Amino acid sequence: MAENQAPQLRGAVYIDGFNLYHPIHEFGENFLKWIDLWRLGELMCQRHETQLVKVVFCTAVPKDDHDKRDRHNTFNAVQTARGVTVLKGHHVIDPSTGLRSEKQSDINVALSVVLDAHDGLYDYAYLLSADSDQAATARVFRDRFPNLKLCSVAPPNRPVSEKVASYADDSFVLNKPQIETCVMPQYVRGKTGHMIRRPDAYATPEGWVHPDNRPRRKNST
């Protein structure tokens, strides 16, 4: 570091998995679900030129559907290998409708944001959720940590929560190209060195080329 140069600010990303999954699912392109959350965090941190130091992914693994359970466990294993902290909640099934709802994710997000701020882990927090209930998290953050920064991030095709944004220093919405940039290859090295294979349900379409490998457009003069 050059003399008198200010150190780079540290960024930490907190993801409500339920809030991220459904907007991606609505694209109708399952391969977009096979994304590198650490890389997504890096993209988010580019907005303020912060250095990514932590990504927390709050989720819940379904137990009643074996195929979904196995895919989710595979996805979680890859995220852990990439350095992401995975916090698991649980699901509750409504006996009258059979619909599954995820529990604990929003609480795990809130606790992680506040506890990591208390521990001095970051300078800038990125809260990825469209849930207006996180306004309580943002309010406590602003009251207790006035010297830290908070960015409210909405998943694709969801508006930023005005209630959360009212306490934040910045806000923005992720887009589909950013999600596509984070799609991982078919094989990813696991934490112990073994290769983790992408579930068939997340296979890329025939002819699809990762954005990193597409020809760059020449600037017109």
C-alpha cells in the first residue's frame, strides 16, 4: 500500500436464499440457479469498490422432496467450497395446502448482519432481500453502527424495499446479466479437493456460452 493511501473498505454480503431463489426461478431457465454466490458478492462489492471478506447464505433444505434435497445439498456444498458461510433453517408444510414455507432465514440474515457489525468484520454490508421485514434489521444497524455503511440490494425483478432503503446508504436491483455471469461450470472443486458435479436439472442450454467466454464488442469510434 502506498504511503498515506487509505485502506480499502471491507464488504460483507448477506443473502436471504428464499428471496433470491424465486426471482431466478421465475426466469424459467434452471441453469441460472447454479450460481457462484461468492462471485455474486464480488459483483455487488464493485459498486463501492469494497473488498469482499464474507458472504452469508441463509437457506433451508427441504426434507420431503429427495430430489430437491439432494440438489440443494450439492449447491450448499459448492458454496461452502467457495468460501460462503451457509446457515440453515428449516421448512414447515401447511397441512391444508401442502405448501412449503421456509423458516429462520430472515432471522439468520438479521443476526448475521448485526453480530458481524458488532465484531468489526466489515465496513459496508450488502443486504440481499426484498423482504420489508428487514427494515427492523436496517433500523437497528443504523442506530447501533452509525459509522458503518449499509446497501439494500433487491433480487432481479423485485423492487428495493422502501422501508429498508430508508435506513440504508445506497440501494440497487440485481439484473439477469449479473446472475448469468455467476453461473458455474459443470464441475466445481469441493472443499476437500473432490470434484462436485452440477445436478442435471441445472444443465446449461445447448449452445450457451458463459459471458466470460463471449467475444468482446469493439467500441465504435
